[in-house]
Amino acid sequence: VMWSTRSPARPGLSSATSSHHQSRSTGLDNSSVSEGTAVSAGALRPGDLLFTRGTAAVPEHVGMFIGGGLVVQAPKTGDVVKVSPLAEWSPQILAARRIV
């Protein structure tokens, strides 16, 4: 599971997703749980954000579904970005959002 933060001193996947989506004029972080459109786990498309830990209103972690049953995540500050099976995330998903 990945830690996510708004602090540039502690980058996580939120920094990576933010960089990806800033090219589309959208900044992302944990507050992105209220942005875009809610998506069910059965309707995920590559690029959808998955929020875990904490609460659905204030999640503590974020990952990005990349297709093929996989999620890209940064487990903790200083660790490398990893690809994990969606099945490991499914029981913990509090919200999924599509931001376009």
C-alpha cells in the first residue's frame, strides 16, 4: 500500500499522478477523491484512481489502475514505484474515481 502526500518533500504516487494529470491541467492528491466521476470496481479503466486506507472522504493512499488487473503504486517514501495485482487492492478500496 502506498503513502500519498501533498508535500513535495515526501513524494508518493500522488506526485506521479499529479505530474501525469497536470499535462491535462488537473492536479491530483488525496483530495482528488471528490473530483471526477465515481467508478465501480467492475468498470475500471486504465488511469482510474483507487483510494485506500483512512476513510472514503479522507483517504490516505492512492494508486492508479493501469489495466490488465494491475495497479501502480509507490508503497512508501524512498521506495520504488511498484505494480501490484488489483486483487490485493480490492478489499481495501474505499473509492475509485475517473478524472478526465
